[in-house]
Amino acid sequence: MKQSMSLTSARKTTLIGTAILLVALVAAWMLVLSPRSDAVAAVNAEVTAAEEANQALRVQIEALRARQAQLPELREVSKALDRRFPPTAEQAKLFKMITAAAAQAGIAPQHLASMTMDPPAAVGAAGTSAQLPGVSAPIGQIAAQKLTINVSGTPSQIRAFVGNLEKLPRAFAVNTIGFVQQAAGTSPTEDVSTAPDAQTVTITGEMFVMPKVEDPAASSKTG
């Protein structure tokens, strides 16, 4: 009988001890292990976010390197465009180009009777493509200036002169070539060629101006 009571008491003690241990484990989980687990999860989330951010930065850096590699070529295109489509009329420089083109065709400066230029006017509708190699500006940002030239020379000189105009460093579009009839009985003036087959013609054409192409490297530094 006594032995049975001692066994029962031992079992009670074991059960109580087991219950206390379970309570202690639950308390440890709630007070220590659970917060640490949450902290580890938060750290893992931060690591994942950092890795994603680093990957995005790597992509941006590669894109910038690719653009940087293209800068020399883009700068050359920009310079070429500035020569063909300057930001201002540069009228004095333009007239020198035309006089040189006439001289190359064998036409003396005094036989360029007159050169007149109209103010710049916008070309085409704003927002449409310029359709020019390397030009992203809309046509509305490109302006044309009508140029009228009265010149005297032989037919071969006139043809050579027109060809030289189309090869100028600045873009030049010849629109019309009209012959000027000299009134009968009038003597040729100083600005008219005395060659037997000389003709006086009026040439109209257009020169173009366009805002300067910005250097992407300079704009990124200022931005």
C-alpha cells in the first residue's frame, strides 16, 4: 500500500515537473525566441531589398556606361548639325560662303548683284518629326530663311554656282532659278558679266537654323 502511494506521488511530481517545463518553454518562446525570429525575418527582408536595389543600380550604371561610350559619336553629330543648322542666322558668315561659292564657279564678286535674306520662319507643323539623321527636334523648332540671290554669269558658271550652293557647309535648298531679261537697248551694268553668253538669273533658296543640340553630359551635370 505504501509502495503504491509512493509511486502515485512520484508520478504527480513528474507530471508537475513536466508541466512546469512546458510552461517555461512557452514563456521562453514568447519572450526570447519569437522576437528573435521576427528580427531575423526583418533582417532577411532588408537584405533582399538591398540586393534588389543594388541590382537596379547595376542596371543604371551599365546604361550610363553605354551612353558614355556613345558620347564621342553624339558630339560629332552635334557639331555637324551645328554647322549645317546653326542656332543663329550668322548672315555675314553666310554671305562670305556664298561669295566663295561664286568665286569657285568663276563668278566675280561684283557679278553677285544682290543677296537678300528674309527673317526666319518656322518650318512645318510643331510636333512632327524632322526626319533628318540624328535630329530629334520637331520641325517646329527648325526655322527657314528665304534667300534671294541675283547673279550674272555664263550658263556653265551658273550651273557650277548652284552646285556649290548645295554643297555649302550650311544646309541650303535651292527652290527656284529664274532668268532676268535685260531690256532691249540698255547697256550692261557693272554687276553684269560681259561674256557673250552671259545670263542674269535670280536664285531663291532656303537656309535653316535650329536650336543648338545640347551635350547630354553637360545637361546631366547641371541637372
